[in-house]
Amino acid sequence: MTEQEQTAAAQPRKVAAYRALADVLRADIDGGVYAEEGKMPTEEMLQGKYRVSRHTVRQALSILLAEGRIYRVQGSGTYVSGRQPSGRYLRSIGSLEDLVVWPETQTEVLEQFSTRADPSIAARLELSYIEVSRALVRRFAKKKPFVLTRHYVSPELGDILRKAGIPSRGEGTVIGSAEPFLERPVAGVRQDITAMNAPAEEAGLIGCQPGDAILLIERLYYDTAGDFVEFTASHFNPRRYGYRLDLRRTP
């Protein structure tokens, strides 16, 4: 190692702004600055208080949502749940925006988008032909794999995404990265959750044994015209993943 490399290695790594803000908000929650079931400041208030961008605030709040420390009430705001992390990767879903981010995780791309014949998936996407484009990714939390996802789009969109390097390593999602390439924005998603026994291939990739109980979560994303743009089938190891949906009355 050269002297310059040694000097660089000795320098402390700069913490991303959103992670630093998440640390501050987490400490405030643990310290009682924001009471359990109490309302958090708005995104605009946090943006002004800490002099950061709106994007930074949203990323920081997404981390706390994933940890289960806060929850969102549609039309009301963000509240403190007071719950501590369970040791599993806990994902709290309160809106479509929460589905297109995976804070504190990393994606491993096992297969880039490629076209194949799959009449059943093509029918679910309501395509007029039997070909679809599929990508296969695995996601890690704390260096442990917990979900294997097959992403399906039209062959035309798959070609565009492959050339753009999507999917890629990191915290992002395919649907979040793909939206700039869509004719219309994503408007909603249909979701089905099923318990099943782990097939051998999936078990080995998400850290469980063949035959173990796992979760299959299927999602169909559609745009503002009601056209389906992506279908995903995800196999989760429930020992490493928790899914929570907060449904509360609007005050």
C-alpha cells in the first residue's frame, strides 16, 4: 500500500447525509424527544431544521420505517411507534413510495433482463404475445440474503432496462429505477401473499432449508392508465424478514 493509500485509509469515511439524519432522529426517538404515538415533524420542518434536501429527509424516514420505529397515516402524517428492531429486517409499508425503496439493504443481480416465452406471466401482464423479459435478483440485509425476486416486464421494456444497467447493486428497486423510462408514472400495485414450502433452489439462495415455510409475495404494478408494467414474484425467508402494514383510523 502506498503512502497516499495509507493516508486515505486512515481517514474516517464520510457518512451519507440521510444516514446521519436517520441516526439523529433515531436518537431523538430513543431519548423521548418524540413521544410514543406522538406525531413527528413534517418533511418540510425536518428539511428546514437540519438544512438538508427533501430527498435526504425521505431517505432517512424510510430507514426508520424499515426499522419499525415510525409509521405513516395517510392524510395525517408520520407517528412514532416506539417499537424496537426485532433482529429481522422489518419493513413497514404505508404507501406505494415505501414499496420502491429498500433502505439498509443491498441487491445482488443474478440474471439481467432477458426475453423468454412464458404464457402465464405474459397473461398476467395482459400482453398480446407470450414473450416476457425476466431478471433475477437477491437482496441482503446485514450481509444475509433474505429474499429472491423474479422481475417480469415486457420484452421492449426489458431491453431498455438491460441497456441502462437495471437492475443494479444497491438499495434501489427495479420499479423505482424503471419509472423514468415508462410512458406514464406508476399509480398503484396489486399484492398477493401466500405461505408455501421452499423449493430447493429458492431455499439455498435465501438461507433456509428445502421444505421450510416461506412467504411468496406477488405484485403487479400498474400505471396511471391502468396498464400493467411489472410483475414480481418474491420468495422471503420469514426468519430474516418481517412485513408490517399499519392501518389506523384517520384522526
